[in-house]
Amino acid sequence: MKIILLGPPGAGKGTQAKSISNNYSIPHISTGDIFRKNISERTPLGIEAKKYIDRGHLVPDELTIDIVKDRLIEKDCDNGFLLDGYPRTVNQAEALEIMLKERGEKLDTALLIKVPKEFIIDRMTGRRVCTTCGASYHIKYNPTKIAGKCDICGNFVIQRDDDTEETVVERLDIYDAQTQPLIEYYTNKNLLSEVDGTQAINDVFKNICGILGAINSDNN
Ligand code: AP5
Ligand code: MG
Ligand code: ZN
């Protein structure tokens, strides 16, 4: 399947992406994770991206689109992919459509995880992420089994630099201004599906499986 995940920062895109990717055997591609890896390796891309990410701003389209282009041509994307955090602007969505058209492919769905703002600050400030595999935890809602260590790979979990309350507020404003228009964009293309992201993590996943199962059988 070819899926994109939409939703505000903290909606649970990364959390659900791990399970969807396992269930459908498709790669989980998070532009945020790609930027963070480049930042930790101090690559030229990482140094440039950090200037924007630390302020809660979007990395410019011309950098972001090329990263996704390069990633989607890798072999593991032949049977589909799950994009998490891309597209985030109408420009990026149009670029994705062109990339897929050139391969004779199209998206199966743009899945919006809906979570109202009042949930977000609490989710973000309590989030802990694995420095190695990118898994996301929450000190209250999804704690690691051993304090400070990732359940999957055993490496350290840390707080992200951009998970301060001030930056989260900025990221929410940017989401409203630049990413929210994608809801209308994909509605007009009959590709939008929605899940209530305020439920417990496992319940959100069950609903997602129901939605994706129905789309998959319609498209086959
Ligand atoms: P990115 O890493 O994509 O951040 P984001 O979109 O702000 O989303 P988050 O990762 O913060 O949230 P999430 O929805 O994945 O939530 P999670 O599952 O972790 O991007 C970071 C930055 O990179 C951007 O600000 C931008 O600068 C740049 N960037 C990235 N892509 C870009 C692009 N395409 N264009 C330009 N710039 C780009 O969950 C959050 C917390 O809630 C966790 O603690 C989790 O355990 C908990 N949680 C999850 N689900 C539930 C639940 N159902 N109940 C209770 N708690 C839950
Ligand atoms: Mg994420
Ligand atoms: Zn890990």
C-alpha cells in the first residue's frame, strides 16, 4: 500500500507508523527522522535543517522534496511505503503526485489522525524517543518497560530538542497555516480517510487496520 499519514505534531503519526509498517510490510519513511539522523551525524543537510527545526519551522521544500525523491526510488519501496510527516505543504503534495505519476503509481490514502490541540502539549512534553531506532514513548501513556531504555532495541531514550512547550506552540501554528490545507487537497482527490487519535494507542491502531483493510480490498 502507498499511504501518507497526516496530523498535527503529537497526533501519534510516528507511534502508529511503526505498527502499520510491520503489519503491511512497507517501509516507514519519516522526514523528521531523516532530518534528525542528519543532525546527529552533522551532515551539511543536518546543519541546514537544524536551523529550522529548532525554531519549530518547516525545512524549505527544495531540501525536503529531494530527500523523499531519493528515498522512494530505493528497492524496499517497490511494494509500497508509509510516509510520516511528508507532505507538509501543498507544494510537497504536488511534487509527490508527480513522483508517483512518473512511476505509474498513485496513493491509496491520506490518513488523517485527528487530535484536538488541548491534548498535544501534554503528549509532546512527556514524549521520549529512542536515539537509535526512533521509537516513540510517553512517560504516562506509553512508558518504556525499563526506565530510560527502548523496548525494541535497548538503547537510550531521550527528550527531543523541539519538544519544549514554546516550540510545540510554534509547530502547531505552522501546522494550521501550511499543513492543514492538505486536508482539503486530499478530500478533493477523494483520498482522505480519518481516524480519531484521542483513543488509547491500541484502539487507534485497530481503527486504522479497519480503514486500511477496507481501502485495500476496494483497490484490489
Ligand atoms: P516530525 O518529526 O515529523 O514532527 P511532527 O510532525 O511535529 O510530529 P511528531 O513526531 O512531533 O508527532 P507524531 O505525530 O509523530 O507523534 P508521536 O507518535 O511521536 O518533524 C520534526 C520537524 O522536522 C518539523 O517541525 C519540521 O521542522 C521538520 N520536518 C519534518 N518533515 C518535514 C517536511 N515534510 N517539510 C518540512 N519540514 C519537515 O506521539 C507523540 C507522543 O504522544 C508520544 O509520546 C506518544 O507516546 C504519545 N501518544 C501517541 N499516541 C497516543 C495516544 N493515542 N494516546 C496517548 N498518547 C499517545
Ligand atoms: Mg513523529
Ligand atoms: Zn530503539
